[in-house]
Amino acid sequence: MDLLSYQKGDILFSNCQTLVNPVSCDGTIDNYLSKRFFMRYPAMYTKYLLFCKEKLFTPGKLWVYQGKNYYITKDGKTTHAVPRR
């Protein structure tokens, strides 16, 4: 069994149980994927900005975000924000 597989399509409409959002540690949105995540999950963005302001993010530290079903997805997916710099 392969540990990695490549898929084509829109990650926000994926059948995966978990989605990963690459974010910066300083509160800037510097890539299109993060912008799309935050547009789709506005409560996640609000909490992300608070974490950045309080300096709770460090590169490699995982933040598991689980909000109300309205902000996750109808099928209850979990969204992760992973600081990358």
C-alpha cells in the first residue's frame, strides 16, 4: 500500500477526512490555498489571527481546528492549520 497518492481536483471538495491548511506564523495570508480556506471557514480565520497575535504558533506545531459543522463541512471534516514559517 502506498503512503502517498496524487489526486486532481479542488482540495476543499475532497473526500478526505482531514484537510491541511499551510499558514504563516505572523498572520499574513501569503498563498492562495490559505486564502480559500479562510474564506470558506471564517471562524477559523478569526481564531488564527488571535493565535498569531498571542504568538502561539511555531513552525511545525499542529493546530487542529474543529468548529461548528457550519464552518467545517456538512460531512464533519476536520481542518488542520500547519505553521510553515
